[in-house]
Amino acid sequence: MNHKDVIRSLIQKINACQPHQYQITRWPDEENSQTRDIDAYAHAPLVVPLAIKHTRVESFIGQLEDNARFGDHYGQLEAELKHAFSYHLTLSLPLFAFQKGTKWAAIKNTIRGWLLANASSLPEGHSCPLIRAVPFDVGIDRDNQLPNSFFVARRAPSDEDIQIELMLTMTAALNDKNDQLKKYRVDGARTALVLESSDIALMSPARLYKAFLETQKHATTSNIDEFWLARSYVFGSEVGCHFYCLFGPQIIMDCANPPNFMWGPRHVEYWTQVLDEERLGRGLDELNLYVPMYRR
């Protein structure tokens, strides 16, 4: 889904949660070629307008760029070797395996040639072979009981890295969008920020909500009245988005969120305890000492 489709779907969700029926009347960022602007402006009878800004949230710093490289490069290798083996084989690579300037074609050919020549002699289960001329470690999982297939995957970051980097990326996003929404709030509009996460593998609503609460201690959000979470997904030919209200009027939060989420001011004591316990377990209070994964 592109950002306009996400915002259109968000308006439908908002309209279903309260009596006022908003309609998008402008797309300011498309009209304004001089500066960055909000994404959508919506009106409803007898209420103030709604100014909406959309942003995508990375689960870790540099994720979107790394995703693009993974899709462009690793996807080629997966397609080439899809039917090359008579058993199931998964090649796992580290995050940020390929930096700018890396000669991917040569490395891809090296890995491809090594797998074709050596995969049959690998033991069943997990192994970490050394492939010469490949500047990072690889992992290989072989399963003779599964249908023949080949997949390329990336190793998941640690929970600690995800917790810290998600909070850092969300803080940067909130600070940036707060400035863009200021003009519209001063002019009398209600403002809303929709945070989109398409990372179904690493993210859950609870993890994103905890990061949002932590972010409130570091970000400036005085110009944002409502915060929405959009969890977009693609399953085969099905494309969609689930919406949850991170913060807003109680009537909307009650409608948009399942009761077992326990989100909002009424549950602040519960989430304070959860975050305090996780912070103690993390053991890193000084965020300025943290080294992002892409720089390691």
C-alpha cells in the first residue's frame, strides 16, 4: 500500500469510531513544492479539520535501505537456486551484509558456485561454513525431510537491539513530524500522526506500543493530538493494513483497540511497571553509549 491508500483506510477507521464523517479534501504535500508538508487534510461537518501526517517506522536504524538491497540482490540468488537441490536449504546472512560499494555480483556468484559444489556434502541441520572471498559469515540449514526448496533469510537482531533502535527511530520520526504539524495545529486543526510498520516478522502491536511510550520521554510531540499505528502487510496477492490508536480520545481508543491491549491512560501503571522491568533487564540507561548495528 502506498501512503495515500494507508491514509484513506485510516479515515475509514476514524469515521467508524466516532460520529463525525471526515472526507479528505486536500493532499498538501503534493501541492507544496517548496517545503515538506502534511500528507492529507480532511473535513467533517461541524468539527475542526483533521491534519494528517504519515511516516514509516523502521524496526532498526537503516532497515528500509537494507530491505531494498536484500530484495534486489538476495532475491536474485533465491530465484536462481529455487529448484537446484533435492532437499530444503536455507541460507542465512547477517543484517547489513552489503554496504555501498560492495561488488554484489561477484559475491553472489561466489556463494552460488559454492552452494552448487558443496551443499550436498553439508550435514543435516545448521552449519556455518567458511566461504572464501565472502566478507561476512553465512549460516546454512539443511532439512532432508522438507520438500526441495531454497530460501535466503537474514538473521534477526537481538531483542535488546530492537528495543533500543526502534525507540531511536520512532523518536526521530516524532520530532520531525511534530514540526510539520505545528502550522496546522496553530491554525486550529486537529492533528494526527500515523506510524506505519510493515515488519510483521519482528514487530508486534505490544512491542510498538512500548516503544511509543518510551519515545514520549525523548521526543517533542506538543503539536500532535492523535497517534495511530498502521500495521501493513502483504500475504500473496492480499494487501492490507490494520489500525490501532496509540493515543487519542478515549472513545476512539476503545473502538480501535481490542480490550486486551490495555492501551491508554487508564492502564498507565501497568505499562510503567512493564517498562521499568525491561529497562532494568536491558542494563543500558545511557543511550548515547549505544552503537547502532549498522556501524558495528
